[in-house]
Amino acid sequence: MSNPDRISVKELVAAAIILLVIGTGVFFSLGVFAGESLQKEVVIADASDQDNYIEVFVKLLTIDPIKGDATVRIELEPHGNVLDEDGGLADPLRFYIPSANGKTEIEFKEGQSLTPVEAVLAMYGGNAADYPLDNHKAAFYVLMEKLEGKNAAKKPVAEPAPEVPAATVSPDVKASEDDLPIVPLDVSFFGSIPGYSITVAKGKDVEDGLVSAEIDITRSGTVKAFSLFVAVLMWGLSIAVLFLVLSVVIRGRKPELAMLSFMAALLFAYYAVRNSQPNVPPIGVFSDFVSFFWAETLVGLCLLLTIFTWVFRSAK
């Protein structure tokens, strides 16, 4: 006679298959995480072929779709004769950056080191209420201008030149007199924030020395998949509760206290599950109209219907 407490071969095979499926899912999810969390460097402008330039690292720090702000940290690393023998700046510099709520010009004095700066970029083209399908854009630019300092070579005073008719002056000469002393920039962008998919491309408006880029910000695939899972879960549980209540009302099944407790707890559990979605805005977004509001309404009505059925149904 076989022992009923003994584990059979079929049970061992079933357990092995279940563990294999779970392990495969975990391995796949870790692969997705590695791809989304990878800190990628996107080269916006390459000036490494020059001897004297400044390397600029633009790192995305935070994203706030509700306020419409994206914060970046800009780190500067000079190369060549931009530095003097002591490691400070050989000439004063003026740095131009975009900022939604701060200074757009930063001056670095001669002999000073280039310290990191932060800028707040204005996001546009998206609406946080479309969560998790919202799509936002942002743009930034950088420009470094060299100012005259103590180390600037003094121009000798030339003797007055004879007057020349304006028509004989070369346009190139006039243009060179208006040229600004621009420092070449080598710009790289780094953007990796959990819950977001970030891409960057070189801007269309490009001038001499000005480097611009456009940033595209969307929710990551993981966030969209989890939000879809939450919506399906809410609808599935709510429909199951509806069938349960219909069996009580129509088929005459006896209402039980556990049913009431389950539905009452589900009302509050929905709110917690809804807020567990990554970076979800306050109530009122697209996903709420798809599932949350309907699930809360359906379970609430089912709870009331079960209570009134329990109260007014005559005991048999």
C-alpha cells in the first residue's frame, strides 16, 4: 500500500516545471531591468579632435511631469590652453545655459575652476494626466564664450589708416570684427531614471559654438506593463465580485459575513494598489478612468447590494 504522504514523481516534475517557469520569468525581468537602467552616453557634439576645448557632461537628475520640469547637472572639464599653469582658467568665461526658473548666464573668473552647475529645463508637449501613455519633450543648449582677461594679448596701437570708401571694405572683414571668441564644446548626455524611457537627439538649430539637443521622455515599458496588469487585476476582481453577489441575489445563496469583509477590504486595497504604480500622479489620470473608478464603483455597489439583501431577505 502506497504512503499518501509520500511525494510522487508527477508532483516533483510539476514542481520543477513551475520553478523553471518562475526562474525564466525572473531572468527575463532582470534582463529588462539591465536594459532600462543602463546609463548610456549620447554624444551631442564632438570636439575631441581639437587641442583646446571644454568637455561638457549633461546628466539628467529628476523629472517632474506634473510641474513640467526636468533638472540636469552640467559638469565641465577643460582641456588644452583653457587652463593656466596652476590649473585655473587662463581667461574668464561666460557659460550660457537654459533655465526655467534661474540664471541663464554663468561667469567663471580667471583662475577659477569650472564647478558643476544645475539647470531646470521646461518640459512641453505632454500631459501628466495621460499616465502611463504621456509623452514629454524638453530641450537644452550650451554655449561658452571667452572674455578678455589679464592674460589676453594687448593689441598694439596702430597708426590711423587712410579712409577707404565703404564699398571697398570686404564683407569678410566686417564679419570677423563681430566674431565672438567661442570655446569649442564636446557635449555628452547621460539620462537614466527609473520608470522613464529617455532618448536624446541633436537639435536642429545649430550655430557656431552653440550646441543644442532635444530630449524625448516617455514612461518605460515596465511601467506601462505594470499599469496594464493593475487595470486587468482590478477589472478581474470586480467582475468576480459581481458574479459572487449575483449568486447571492438571484440564486438565493446565503450572504456571509466574510463576503462583506472581503468587499469592504477590496475598496481600500484598490486605492493602495493604484498608488503602487511607479511615479503615478494624483487621482484623475487616464488609467483611473480605464479601471480604478469603475472598479471602486462596481465593488461599492455590490457591497451595498449584499448588505441590503442580507438585511431584508427573510430567514428560511
